[in-house]
Amino acid sequence: KAGVTQTPRYLIKTRGQQVTLSCSPISGHRSVSWYQQTPGQGLQFLFEYFSETQRNKGNFPGRFSGRQFSNSRSEMNVSTLELGDSALYLCASSLTGGKTDTQYFGPGTRLTVL
Amino acid sequence: QKEVEQNSGPLSVPEGAIASLNCTYSDRGSQSFFWYRQYSGKSPELIMFIYSNGDKEDGRFTAQLNKASQYVSLLIRDSQPSDSATYLCAARFGDSGGGADGLTFGKGTHLIIQP
């Protein structure tokens, strides 16, 4: 079974621009979560989607948004980019996102904001 | 504040010895716990998960959970140089609606296995 895929793998943007990242979950997985990883803050939860609905949201500003499509693929968008948004953005999928469900991570998208 | 704490290390262990990684968490309502391994420049890779008190073994890895002490650990037996990586402890806390939050991660412990 193919793993979680994320595109693009690398992105360079300038402050004020917006960016859209894409994630395709493992086949059969219906829950997709997004995380931001930085050296200073570590891995932080952004949001979780299940059946096209946002089920949970982390403590990030409204510039960070996401959505999920009927085929479970997900996108996240960051508007008005700031230097501090430079990070590795990780997508993780699980079967249903239940309390004991295991999450499997994709390779990540490395975003650099100049 | 729901938090997961880990010693950042580095933790240096000789090859063939047992590596012991520890993690504490803040919320007694935590549902489940996960250990991920992350090599430099790569994404986290799931090693083990544990939900119930006690030990859970998988090959060279043993996860231990003590909910009364709010403590999770990972033991790696017969440590190999390829085990050198950052080990991330994660907890899934319950939310106010009866569901669960996203994973809350510790900052990770950097493990070095010395040949």
C-alpha cells in the first residue's frame, strides 16, 4: 500500500504571499491531520479533517486554513506568509482519527519564507 | 495546559546496550500514547503505540505506560548504530466534547548509539 504523499516537497515564498500544500492519505484512510515542525517549537498540531469536516484545530492564527475533499485528499493554505512560517509541514493520515487510531506521516513539505 | 515532556539529550548508549527513553505527560485524561522515530531530514516514523497500563513488546522495542505516574517509556534492546535518531513521544488527549485532540508531541530525545 502506498504511503502518505505530500506535494510539493520544497517551496520558497516571500513574505505576504500565500501558499497551498497538498496531501494524499494512505488508501482507505479517511482522517488527515496537519502539523508544523520547527526547531524551536517542535511538532505542533494544526488541524484534523474527517469526512470533509474540520474536527479539531490547534492554536494557530486564522491565516492557516485547510480543507478535505470527498476522496480524503487534503490541502492546507497559509495566507499572508510571515518569516516565522518557515517550517516543515507534515501531513498524517489515519483510518478514522479515533482516540486510539495511529497516524502515519508523509515526507513533509519544507517551506522557506524569505 | 496539556503537555508532553521529554529530556532533549543527547542520550549516548553503547552498541548492544539497552537504551531507555522517558516521557511524562500532564493530563490524566490522556487516551493513547505513541513513540515515533525521526532521522535528520526525514519525517516521523511510528515505532509503537500503547493504550493500557503495563508493558507492550514488539521485537527489540518495549513501551511501558504508567497512568498513575503519568509516565511513558521506550526501551530499545540490543541498540544498533542505526537506532541513532530523535525519538518523539506523543499523546492523544481527550477534548471537551468527548473526542480527542490532535497529537501533542514532546520536543524529542536525541539518541546516539556509539559503535
